Amino acid sequence: MMTGFSATLGMTERILVMTYARTAKFGLGQKVRHVHDAFFGLVVDVDASYYGPIEDIDGVDPSQPFYSIMIEQGGRTAIAYTAEEALIGESGDHLSRQEQLRLFNVDADGHHAPRVHALQ
């Protein structure tokens, strides 16, 4: 998405300021796969950009969306924090309404918020 506005300096000079906003590619409850098949999981939270020490991401662009992905390994649930560029959306299977209600609080407009107890 691109938006812009202009401000007049004096009578004739004009500056055009452009800002770019990035929209997250994946939404809460969406099934995703890591590009290197490291894991399959479910999006449970989205940050507009990286939230953590820069040295921990080793050259990955911190300005892209980062996702908390709920994964199951060996019968246990874990959370992976991953950059958008490392994820691919999974088509096909979608969460049933019962699964959605077990994992998320869902409001009347269909917005999802993770249920904390489902992640433990």
C-alpha cells in the first residue's frame, strides 16, 4: 500500500513525501510451512516487524512481518518465531470451526486472538 501527502514550502516549492506500509501475507489461524520444510504450523500471532535483538536474525530483513507459529513436535506444542520470507501458505485443509474455537477467541466479525491456555 502506498500513501502520500504534500507540503508547500514558501509559495512555489513542494515536497512529496511517500510512505510505504507492508501488509502481513498470512493471518491468524492460517496453516503455513517453513520454506526448508523445517516445520508445518499455525499462525498464532503477527508482528509488523522483528521484535528482538538484531544480532539474533543473522542478516534477515527486520522490517518484514514476523510470525509466531504454533507447531507440534513429538506430541508437544512449541512456538517458532519466523520471518515472512521463510514461510509458504498451505492450501487445502483449513481449521474447522471447532478447532478455531479451541485455539482462538473469535469475535462476531471473525477476528481471531490466540487463547493463551491452548499454547501451553
